[in-house]
Amino acid sequence: MANLLKVVFLGLAGFGLLVFFTAEKPKQIIANDNVVNIVKYNSLPKEFELVGKDGKIKKNLYLNRIKKLL
């Protein structure tokens, strides 16, 4: 029984090392300006619909509340 556990453990360790040493190196990801600056205030919609609230909320009212909280 002990020999079987040794074989299983060494087999798993060997397989893990084989995968580790033969795996490709990850590629370097370079962020574009487009990716970094996707969300801007101008790109937000003019009105929001919130769940549980009737009607729509204007962007200026919502952003002013956020500025007060900050």
C-alpha cells in the first residue's frame, strides 16, 4: 500500500513539473489609451432608470450626489 501511494504521489509531482516547465510564458499585455479611457462622463447616458424608483433620474443630479458623497 505504501509503495502504491509513493508511485501515485511521484507520478502527480512529475506530471506537475512537466506541465510547469513546458508551459508557454504568458504574453505581455499592453493597455491602449482606448481601453484605459473607455468610461468618461460624456459617454454616460443622460438619464438613468433605477430599479424600484418610478421615472428616470438625470445624469447631472446623480453625479452631483456622488460628488457630495466623495
